[in-house]
Amino acid sequence: MWLGWIEFDVLLGDVHSLKGKRSLVRPLVAELRRRFPVSAAEAGHLDLHRRALVGVAAVAGDAAHLVDVLDEVERFVAARPELELLSARRGMRTTEDD
């Protein structure tokens, strides 16, 4: 079994409050969960109104499928017009790792 994750550091557009931030981040997280076989959550920069850290995790039977899913998720987030993708960090492990 393979476990993979990707973490997005994003800059939000014309946002001036935490309420405005929520109105962009919540739909993004919900759409990631709906569109892809992943778990997703806002995972950082909780007190900043123009930045968000969104984490996505997935489990797959083989590494190639996991890479495909993470690549699709990254393309989806990068294409969102309401945010700027500052960085994406990813990692993978297998249950055979010690």
C-alpha cells in the first residue's frame, strides 16, 4: 500500500478578512474531496487572511496510480483563478518503509 500527500501554500486574491478567506478555501477543499479520491483540509496559515496551506492525502495500491492522482490534484489547484500557487510539496511512503 502506498500513502501520498501534497501540501499547497497558496496566496489568495482580493481577500481582506478571515471570513473572505473561508469563502475561498472551504469550496476548494470541498471540490478536492468531491472530484478526487483524497482527503483534504486547510492545514496551516490559519490566522493569515491572504495565505492558506491546504493538505491533501491519498492511499493507493501502487505508486504510479498515486503519482497520477497527486499530479491531477496539483494541476487542479494550480488552475484556480482565485488563488496563486506559491509552492507544492509532496511525499510518498509505502507500508514497507520502516
